[in-house]
Amino acid sequence: MRYDPANVGEVLPAAVVAHPSYARLTAVTAEGAGIAAAGLAAGAWWWRRERRRRSRHTALICAGPVSPAVGG
């Protein structure tokens, strides 16, 4: 309970006059930044993996089997 500065005789619940919790706001922001960083890291890993996989796949197609009759 807190006193209303305009009317000292009136008592207000603490929730009415409470300021936002900066510690909670900071924690939620940090949590969101962590989730975003994890998502970006996972996306970058997947992108590199796909790029390598597609590169190997293309290399295999381009270097396909050469028939001895064609070469010679």
C-alpha cells in the first residue's frame, strides 16, 4: 500500500502507483534477443549446409560418368 501524494489520507494499492519493472523489461528484451540470435544462427547453418549440398550435387551432375566410346 502507498499513499497518494495529492491526498495523504487516501491509501492506494501498490499496483496502482507502481512503475514498470525495468528489470523485467530488460530480461524480456534479452530473452527475445537470444531467441532471435539462435534463429539467425540456425538459419545461417542451414543456408551453408544447403549451399554445400547443392554444390556437391551440381558437381556430381557435371562430372557424370564419361563413356570410353565417347572419349575415344
